[in-house]
Amino acid sequence: MAAKYPLMRNNIAREDLDAVIAHLRQDDPILTNGPQCVAFEQEWSKWLGVKYSVFVNSGASANLLSMALLKIRHPEGGEVIVPPLTWISDVATVLQNGFTPVFADIDPRTLAMAPEQILAKITDKTRAVFLTHVQGFDGLTDGLIAELDKRGIPLIEDVCESHGATHNGRRLGSIGWMSNFSFYYAHHMSTIEGGMVCTDDAQVYQQIRMLRSHGMVRESNDADYRTEWREANPELNPDFIFAYPAYNVRNTEIGAIMGRSQLKRLDANVLRRTQNLQRFLERIDDKRYQTDFKLEGSSNYAFNLIMKAADPEYVQRLMATMRETGIEFRRGSAGGGNQLRQPYLRGVVPVDHHLAFPNTEHVHFYGFYIGNFPDLRDDEIDAICRIVNAV
């Protein structure tokens, strides 16, 4: 039975489907990665405010390519500072590329890693800070950006849940060395499955293009760069020079067509999501639930319902009430809560290491997110608030 108040509704519009159908009605439509993907990359780069973007098949693949690129820079390995409150791929891709994840606890107002926690974890082995902008909140501060720049530590932004959020007027994802986006169905905009890697670094752009498609040199669109590889490998067929042991994570023309169509509505959708969040925060009980989030520049992904006090009995009643009334929710916020409790990290981090992150631990047990989307009505928001306030 469908939830009365779901996490997402109507994220793919009729106009998006009509654009795909019009493409398919051509006599010989291109379906694999082609000119529509190139056009989407260019339009996305312009919207975001970066020079280069590479369209891939998921946000997790965008994470993977970012870490693979970092490994090219640091084949010796090292440490990457990551959040304990994030999606699994932000940590898994660090491990998959031979780096050691170092965790920093979150700031309750942004749900992102607290800047002072990040700076305290930097060592001479730190190769990057992989910061997740959680659920539409801006996780950056001017001080953090300046200090990382001063120390020469690259910032990689995960913006998978925060399309359109800003820091000092600049869109998140245009500030770090690289950034990752997801276009999964439930996110701000959708290509069904899809993601993007973005950067202003020309060499990173060429290498990400190659990593996306088997490591093939011919995937570079820089003639001089291709020539360098061909002259260095004269014994190889120039069409089949594999520079890196890479992946095939390309997306399709259909995904790009949907992305181009949805991008036209993204700014309006972000505005509506923000208005919804403001209404939600004005109406939930601020004596029981957290309302003091950092809202400047936010682009809300979902309503965060986080209890102020740890109360095991109350949280059970709250979950039971939401289930009974049809409010779909996810406990633990981003990625199901504290990643340090997950089986894949057993043996990687010390026993009970999760207990060293009290802010994340609180969200793990007493934090939830509830659906927010552009066509959510005011009366539905009001009803959700009445229900959770009455527990």
C-alpha cells in the first residue's frame, strides 16, 4: 500500500517523457553516449558555474571516478577525511582505491562534517577532504575553505542531495577541486539513474572522461593530450590505448534528454522545496524537535525530524505513529545513520569506534527524514506536523 505522505512523488514529468519519445521516433536515434550527453554536460556546467562536467551512470560512479582520479595523483595511498553520516559510496570508494578513511563528526546544524573536526584530523598523510553536503544544507565555511587552500588539501564535494544549494552565492559543487552529483529518482532532478563529475581543472576533466570509458585515450576530447599518449605508445593502435585500469560508467542519450528537460525546472523546484522546509520548521514542535538548522543557501532535499533529547520510548512511539498514519520516513538521515556501525567497516576501524562520534550517533537513533518535493501541498505539510507534534 502506497504511503499517504511518500518520500517522493511525480519527479518525472510528462514533458520529460515526451522529449524522450520524440527522440525515439527518429528513424535512427542514437541511444548510447552521444551528442545529447555532450549538450547536457555543457548546460549543467553553465548552470553550476564550472568549466567541465562528465555525465556518468550514477552518483556512486561519480564518487568512484573522483577517488580513482585521486589515486592517479597519489599511487602511494594515504588518508581521505570522510563523514560518518553519508551514503556508503563516499566511504566505500575511498577503500576501493586503497586510501584509509578518516572520520570527522558532524555539525548538528548542517549534518555535514564540522570544520573544526575536519581540521583536527588533517595529517601529513591527508590526500583530500571528501565532504558531503547533507540533505540540501551548505556544509562549508569560509574558514574551512581558506584553511584547506592554505594547507594544499584538495576539497571534493559530494552534492548528490543538495542540487542548487549555495555558499556565499556560489553553487555548491563549484567550490572544490572536484564535485559529484546524483540524478537518482528521489533527488532534486532525475535522469532515472545518473550522476555528474564537475571540475575547473582541465587535466582532471580529460582523465575523468577516460576513466568513465575503460581508460581509453580516445575518450579525451583534447587533441594535444591524445597526441602525447599516442607518441609515447607508437606500437599501439591509437584507437585502443588504455591509459588506466578503469571502468565503463557512461550514461545514455535517454538519460541526457531527461536531464536537459528537468534542468529547466530545477531552480523553480529548489525554490518550492525551500518554501516547504520553512513551513515545516515553523510548524513542528521546537521544544521536542531540532529547528536551528543552517538555512542560508540551503536547497532542501527532505524534512529532517531530529529529536532534541535521546528518548528510546518516545522514538518508538514516533515511528509507530508515522507508520500508522502513512508518513514514509527513513531513520538515521543520510545513508541510514552512522556508517561506522556498518558491517563493511568491521576490521577497518577499531571496535566501538562509532561511539567517538556523538552527534552522528544521536542522528542514527533519533533522526529521520520525511519526503519534501515540489508538488507537496501546504495542507499536507500542516497535517504531517500535526501528526508528529501529537505523539
